[in-house]
Amino acid sequence: MVRIKKGVTAHKRRKHLLKQAKGFRWGRKNKFRAAKDALRHAWEYAYRDRKTKKRERRALWQVQINAACREQGLNYSKFAFGLRKNKIELDRKILAQLCQDNPEIFKKIMEKVK
């Protein structure tokens, strides 16, 4: 068998991983084993929190819409039911933006829902 030296490949792999760990604290930025472990955790958290971010945003939009609805004398669930009944298909993100940026347009939607 021919001897295969893998120093170049191993060095490239480690360098790539350490480059991704740039900005980490203590030894996790320059010690390969610690960096590998830190990155594995970081990737798991990143995957998990991409999903969590969507949940949190949606909940925030619902709170904002509810606050705007209660100013007009209606709660969120009745407002959502009215939207569906009147076939107004606006998502929560757009409704929350309307509440903050264009309250006069939101009032018109509220009148249709009532």
C-alpha cells in the first residue's frame, strides 16, 4: 500500500472549522476540540431558534392587534372571527403593521368587521 499523508486535508478541515468559531470566547475560538463542540451546540441553537423566532413574532403581532382592537371596543378573537366572516384575508404581520403605521386604515377594517 502507498502511504497517504493527510496533513493538508486535516489542516484545511480544522482551519475551516476554526474560521467558523471566530468570535467565540476563551479557548473555543482557537482550540479545535473545544471549537468543534461549541459549534455543534451553536448550530443546534441556531436551528431551534429559527423556529422559535417565528413563534415569538406571531405572538407579538397578536398582542399588538389585540391592543388596537381593544381601543375600538372589540377583542382579538371576535376581530379574527369577523375577518374570516367578511372574507378579509390579511395576515397578522400586515395587520400589526397597519395598527402601528396606518391606524386610520385599521379603523376602516374594524368598521367592516363590526
